[in-house]
Amino acid sequence: MRSLVVLILLCIGNISFSQDSLSSQPPLDTVKVHSPKKAVIYSAILPGAGQVYNHIAMPKGQKKAFWKVPLIYAGLGTMTYFLISNQKTQLSLRKEYEYRIDYGISVDPQWELYDESAIDLLYNQYLNRRDLNILGLGAIYLIQLVDAGIEAHFVKFDISEDLSLAIQPAYFGQNAAGINLRFNFR
């Protein structure tokens, strides 16, 4: 019993006189690291979210990235609208062609003026347009992903006048001309 009391007193004494380990450590860097990987993942989950993530991290006075979000959604919406429209027209033409071949009657009055070969030609045309709209939709999605990643790399990029390259024409007399390059590193 006596040894148990001594052990408890030693533990209490050790705890009460121990040094706080957090106070001896130097303070951590307070600058947040901006991750391009996060920007791309955000844009992959929700188109435009990577641009908003980049916009929040940019210092004041720099070009902002949020203005791209309405353009992304306008492009995606336009491509989706034309994709659905071409899909509906293609299905209508397919149904019309099948009814004309099987039953010899026209189903939709919109296509009465066309013969079977014209309907087949229109069907292929709307099928190609639909496929191009799918490619366009994918291209807009990939472009916004790439844009979010590239913009994330340049969030902390210095674009001040202190770092500049000036190219000007130079004249070295009557018959000599050249180029004057001036670098500023301040």
C-alpha cells in the first residue's frame, strides 16, 4: 500500500512540475498554402468551384477569378440545351423514318414534306450535331479544370511593376537601329 501511495505522489509531482511542450516550440508559419490539386478537385466536383477557391486565396489588388464562373455555366448550359434539342429532333426523325418504312405513313406533320432519303440525311445530320455537342460539353468541362489548376499555380505570383521587361526600339545613329531590352528587378 505504501508503494502505491509513493507511486501516485511521484506521478502527481511529475505532472505538476512538467514543462509545457507547446510553449517551447516556435510558432508555426501562418501563411496558408494554396493547393492547385484542391482547386482541380473542387472544379471536378462542381464546375467553377476551383475558380472560386482561387479567387478567395488571391491577394487584394490582383486579377480575380470569380468572373469565369458565369462563363463556365453559360457554356455548359448552352451545350446541354443544344445536346437535348438535337437528341429530341434525332429521335423524332428516327421514329418518322421507321414508321414510313414499316407502315408507309407519316407520324409527325413536321416531316411530311420530306421523303425517306431526306429524312435519313436529316437524321444523320442531327446525330452528328448531337455527337459534336457531347464533345463540346466535355471540352468546356476539361477547359475549366485546366484553368482552375493553372490559375491556382499563379495565385501568389508577383505581377508588380518591380519585376518587368521593357522592349523598345533603339536608334544608334543614321543607319543603325536595334532593340533596347530593359529588365527591372526591384
